[in-house]
Amino acid sequence: MDIKTFRNYGHRFVDWIADFYENIESYPVLSPLKPGEVKKKLPLSPPIEGEEMGRIFDDFQKIILPGVTHWQHPSFFAYFPANSSMPSVLAEMLTASLGAQCMVWQTSPAGTELEEVVMEWLRKMIGLPEGFTGVIQDTASTATLCALLCARERSTGFSVNSRGFYPDKEAQRLAVYTSTEAHSSIEKGVKIAGFGRENLRFIPVDEEFRMIPEELEKAIEKDRAEGVTPCCVIAALGTTSSLALDPLRAIGEITRREGVWLHVDAAMAGSAAILPEKRYIMDGAELCDSFVFNPHKWLFTNFDCSAFFVRDPGHLVRTFSINPEYLKTSVDMEVKNFRDWGIQLGRRFRALKLWFVIRSFGVKGLQEKIREHIRIAEEFAGWVREDPRFELVAPVSLNLVCFRYNPAGSKLSEDELERINRELLEELNLSGKLFLTHTKLAGKYTLRLCTGQTSTSLKHVREAWERIRTARAISAM
Amino acid sequence: MDIKTFRNYGHRFVDWIADFYENIESYPVLSPLKPGEVKKKLPLSPPIEGEEMGRIFDDFQKIILPGVTHWQHPSFFAYFPANSSMPSVLAEMLTASLGAQCMVWQTSPAGTELEEVVMEWLRKMIGLPEGFTGVIQDTASTATLCALLCARERSTGFSVNSRGFYPDKEAQRLAVYTSTEAHSSIEKGVKIAGFGRENLRFIPVDEEFRMIPEELEKAIEKDRAEGVTPCCVIAALGTTSSLALDPLRAIGEITRREGVWLHVDAAMAGSAAILPEKRYIMDGAELCDSFVFNPHKWLFTNFDCSAFFVRDPGHLVRTFSINPEYLKTSVDMEVKNFRDWGIQLGRRFRALKLWFVIRSFGVKGLQEKIREHIRIAEEFAGWVREDPRFELVAPVSLNLVCFRYNPAGSKLSEDELERINRELLEELNLSGKLFLTHTKLAGKYTLRLCTGQTSTSLKHVREAWERIRTARAISAM
């Protein structure tokens, strides 16, 4: 492709993207396609001759687009959001064009230094104390794995790295603690790092789905009594199912006393800490050893961009450091080489989009968005609360509402309730007008409505509520 | 930002990008900045009020751009390339705009199905046999870690995942094998997965830096005799220092016989397998259990895009599978949910750029580029060979030339040679006109010239050679 053709299609793509954003509400949120429908329209073998971009772009619109679930649709209420914004998309255009590898300082000094600066901005914005240092990871899954590895190495004097899990005489059994509501990435990380799932303790939660510190204490004591070394606690600042906030201060006091690594997974909820009136969620966060939240979830920055903070980067660097001749540079003693701050060697220039987003919105602009998302979730929760046919299944801590159809006095069994709410969910999602997902809370099949997509407003949750309460699945009830 | 402003800046950015590509040779390849020079121009705190995009874009050009090392400059000969192309950049614009999460099928059916199709295209293009299944990972580091984890679990009946490295009675000591020339990501992966660096065996190489199969055999025997279980061999199809090709068939026969997992790291060189005349490099690849190469290195596709193939995806899924309620969908039994094929839960829609690149170039177009890169590397090697002041330090297998200044009959010590070649390298890189990096081969300080940037042509290696042979650092010699 020559530059003229690129310029031509670049402009066409910009107009298409702008139109797409303008009309995004006309697309179904959840792709209506059945398994195999995209695949069957694509050839089994690659083309031998190059094709015109016009034809590829046509196929993108005809074949691919109908198979896309629109995470940028304002009626996307599913999972946690992966929101984006126009300044972020603009930055991604530049990032893709520069195509810079930010593995070491030399391979793009601005990549490293801008990352240092914007991570420091973020640290201040969420109120983590000075002394925490940030690095961008791809996902919270990866950040949590990094935390588990640092904890493993600190617990064993860096001997698993060097010798494996094989001390001379005694078993080096390490335990990890998280709540029964914790994210699946923790179990995955525990397996990857070689702890074994058997050594992951699921600490019970209270009626609001928060880890019970006394139960954590008991589990740690029990392990010590059995010769198992308590290694790492992972607290959720916002569980995935219900956004429950584990009590950080109480947990942090235990981990400090016990010399156990505390990692805080604030994947979505961390963004709320930029609001002065929500800053209380960070109470006790200063006691943690590492902290992660995802600007790619609820801070208008394209996936992937996960903000990982550590109290002592020395652990990170000592855990991950490699130093082959072909990566040495003359300034290695003066700079940060982020290749040693995580799992991957290769790194995109991800700081750029964060810089664009923070500057374009300004802290105030970001706060307004987050505040409004929380406000409309609370409004929605109010409607649920007032309607006798529905109930809230968990407290609404920030921008997630967990609810279900369960008419007052109906005495439907849990199985019946699950069936009806499942049908309700399916009907709503098939409409293409909104997308919710489900979970289970204390055994109850629960619908989740999360308000975090960049352009979601009161209008959208109003429409959602209207569709929910008038759905056919529950109209005969 | 409103859509009108986005449209306006989108068009300005497209023009800037097109101009940037048009004039890229006027930029210094290696950023000339000193540590701290970007940082000191940036405020310590984020702006409270939002800023105009025009101002951000100005700062990007004034502050950030001078700190970028230009990986897309045709005189970028350093490391391995991370090349890109205009169709790939166009696709990245769409990917960023859709902002779709491809963690499970439902979250974007086209994301999953296009990935299945393009990975099948790639499999055919490089001549891996039917039966290998592909998935896109972010980097070869991650893919290699996935392979190590699958090997670990296969060796132990999936018991490290469930129980950790603690069998009831005997030590479950597992060994991993790679050559002394292997990439640093292997040691990193061995540490992450809990094997311990002590259990990583560095197998000696021959005079062409290829793993010696007989030495591998001996190391496996020795481990068995000592009660250690041989678990995984990682062969390099193109080492980082010299692009040495480990003998896959001989190694594969050993791993098959011994029941050891064979992973092939073909990070850059794998792309050469799309050429019929270079297909011989894949001889024996059919014996491996997993294989990785990076279209983001030498197949004109933006970072990150690493193509990982496995013989039996069952190992991958069983190693990584998690199944929390909040991720369950009604079609889970009918579809691939790529969240279970790797470490991260979140996944970008990376198949799109690969689809754009393969279709826009066509297989023929890709072959022409790769063929030309190899041809100009060979030309360059010829000039080195003919100049009595220089020597080749390793055979030129594909697009990497390892050479140094070492005048015939000069009897300079290794220390003196290192000093001179280091000065030569520094002089060349400071010129901003080209960027090379170094390595050590059999103790010899060596310069590497890799021809893989998308627009690198004979003209650029000619200019590079002219600068090298007339450099001040060696003019007095």
C-alpha cells in the first residue's frame, strides 16, 4: 500500500468511525450471530494475490461488524465495562503508527518516561500514598500474577526462582488467601505460579459479600499450625459479582502483623477513588504491598491498560530481572527498563493514550463521568427497590446493581427463580437494545447491571429499566 | 470530546501519520535524548481542567516525538524488528474504535471466529501440519510460558495446578532444556512457572550456535539417572543473537522418544517459512507440541500479535480453564472461549489486523517482502566477507548478519576488539542515521544487523555499509 492509498483510506476510516460513534445506538449491543456464522463466510485459505483495501473494508462491514458485540454502546451493562473514548482512540492511532517497542528505556525513552509520569499522576488521583511506584500491565490478571510471584519470592528469599519449589529438607508449602467472591484470575495465577489450587484458601464473606477479617486470621493461624507458610492475601476492592469492597484496613493490619504480602485487586472500582466523596474506599490501601486497577475498564482508556502499583519495585525487578547481552544498554544503571517489571519482554507504548485521556478530560472531567455513572446506578437501584416484583440481591456500592425478578410473597423456588430470570436475561439481550450478564450470589441467580460505558446516561438506564419491567418473560407472572 | 472534534482531529492525525511515513527517514532512528529529558518537560501532577486536543497534539510532537526510537524507520536494524504496515495501522484504528473484548465467544463472536480463520491461514502459510491449532498471544514470552505450563501439567498429570509442587512423598523435580543461546524469556518463564532456574539445563551449541542433539540426550539421561523428570525442551528456530536454527528433527526425535514436550520458539524466523525456498527450516517441526512465531516481528502486523500453535489444545484448556458463573454463556459447549487458551482474561481483537495484512499484501506480497529482506542481508554479508577489515561472526541463516571490525592479521586482543566495536556501534547509533545493536557470540563482542523493517531496501543496507566502513572509530586503524 502506498502512502496516497493509506491517506485516502485513513480519511475514510475516520469518517466511518465518527459515523459509527454517532449511530452506535442503532447497532444491537450483543451480536445476534450464531456460532459459526462468521467463519462460514470466510475462505479456508489466505489469498495468494493482494486485495484492494476497499474490498477488505467492505467485508469488514458486511462480515465482521455483525459479529461484534458493542462494548462502546451506551446500553452495554454487562460484565465490567471496557470503555474507551475519542481522545484514547486518537492516541491509539499514533501508537499504532509509531509502532515503538517500549521494552527498555533506549527502545523509546519517551515510552518509559511518559509511563513514569502518568502512573505518578494516577497514583495521586486515586490517593495511594507517596512511595508507591506504578507500571502499566496489560490486564489485572497479569498484574495479580506479578503480585503472586513477588510474594512467592519474598516469602522464600527468592529461592523458588533460583531453585524451584525444592528446598533441601522440608516442604516449602505456601498458602494464598482470597475471598469466596474473588475473581477467577486469582485461581489462575495461583496455578501458574505453582502454588497449587489446594493452597488457595477461600475466606468466607459476610452478608454483603466482603471478606471476613476474623476468618482470614483463623485461616492463617491454621496454616501456621500445620507448617504451611502464609504467603499472600488478595483483597478485592470491588468483587466481580457484586462489587463488594473487602475491608482493607482490617485485612492490612493482619497482613502487616503476619508479614504476608497484601495485593489489592481494584480492577474496576479503583477508578471511583478519583472522587473525593468515594475516596473512603481506599481506607487501608496504604497497608498493601501492591495494588491494581484498570483504566481500560472505567477510565475511558482503550484496552489494554492496567495500572499496577508496588510499594517496593525492588521485589518486582528482582523477581523478573533478566540481563542478556543483546538487551544491555549503556544507560541501564540510570533508567527504568520496564522489561524487568513484568512477564512480557515486548511492550506497547501504552502511556500515550492514558496521557491523552487524562489531559483531554482533565481530572474534573473524569470525576464528572464517574460520579454520573454512580448516580445513575443508584437511581436504577431505587427503581428496583420500589418495585415489589424485583429485589436487590446485594448492596449497591458504586456503579453495579445486582437484582432479580422475585415478586414479594410469591414463594417461587430458587430453581424457578433461576429459570425465570434466565429467560428474562435472554429476552433482554436478544432484543439487541441492551446487554446485561448474570452471576450467582449466595446461590441466587442474579442479574448485573453495570453503568460504566463512557456515554451511558440516565436515559439509557431508564430505557433499560422500562424493558426489564415490561419484558414478556415476566409479563404473565 | 464531541464527534465533530474527533472527526476534525482524526483527519489531522491521518495526514500527520501519512506525512510521518513519507518523511520518516528525516527522523533519527535512535532517540538522541538523555535520561530524564522527557520527564523534566512534563508536569508532576495531572491537569484539573480538560485541555484542548490541539495543545496535547502539539506537546506530542514537541515533547514525546523526539523521545521515540523509530522502529518503523527503514534503517532500523537493531534487535529483531517490530514491523508494521499501513493496512495494519488502518485495522488498528478500527480495533481501537470498536474497543471489543474478545475474552469469550459471546463478547465478540467475530473476534473469536476471525482468529480461528486467520490462525488457520498462518498455519498453512508456514507449513505446520494439519492438526495444529492456533491462538493469538501477546508475545512469544507469554506463548513460551504457556508451553512451559502445559508441559509441567502434562508431566505431572495436572497435579501442580491442583496440588502445587508437593507430591505426597517424593520430590517432583522437573527439568527444562534449551540451548546456551536461548532467549531470556525462557529463563523468565522457568522461574515464573516454579521450576527454578537450577532446573533449566543450558545445552551446548555447535560452532554455528545450534543446539547439539547428542548433548541434549546426555542431559536428559543424566537427569533421569538422578531422579529428575525431563519435562520440556525449547528449541530455537532462530536464536536472538545469531538466528541459529536448532536441528528440529533430531531434537524432535529425542523428545518423542523420551515423552518430553517440545516447544519451538521461532519468534522472528518463523516468518521465513512462508517462502517455499526456505520451508526447509521447518523440517521436523511436525514433531513439536507447540510452536510460536510473531507476525508482529517480521510479518508487517502491529505489535502485539504472536501466533501460538499447539498440537493438542486440550492441554492448554485444561491448564488454564476457569469457569466462574459470571463468565458462563449458553453456547460454551459449542464455541472456543479463548480466555482458556492463555494467561490473561481480557483480549483485544487482534485477528483483525492480521486479516487486513494478509489480504492486503496477499501471500505473494508477503513472500516478496521477506525474500527481499533475506536477499539484502545476504548482499550485506557479502560486503563484510570481502572487506579484510571485517569478519562475519556467525553464518547468515536468513535476515540477520553478525559481524565485527577485526582487520585480518591485526592480532588485537578480545578486549581491544570489544572496545573498538563498541565505539563503532556508538558512533553509528549516535548519527541517528541507522540503529544496530550488539551481542556476544562465543565471547566475541558482535554487531548485529537485522533487515526486517517493512520498507528496508537495498539502498538502506548500502548506506549502512558505507557508514560502517567509513566510521571515525575505525578510520585511524
